[in-house]
Amino acid sequence: MSEKTRRRLLMGLIVLALVIKLNTEQFNSVLNMALGLVLLVLAYDLWRVGRKRGKGDPPKP
């Protein structure tokens, strides 16, 4: 799987998790906390990958 498709998949997962989180606001608070943690980890991973690419060599075609 290429980097671009993996990134798109992650973004889709984040959007999906956000939608689920908004829909289950009255649901279990533990579930909401777990979802929030997952979102934080995914966002941090994306940010780290983006920074690494910005610093290093240009992306491969």
C-alpha cells in the first residue's frame, strides 16, 4: 500500500470516528474517551509523518 492511500485511509477513519463520536455523544463516556484517544494518536501520527516529509528529501513521484 502506498503512502498516499494509507494517508487517505487514515483520514477516512478519522472522519468516520468523528461522525460516530458525534452520534454517540449520549452514549458511554468510556467509549467516547477511547475514541478521543484513538483520534489523538492518529492525528499525531499524521502530523509526525508530514513533518518528516517536510524536513527530509522531496516525496517520490
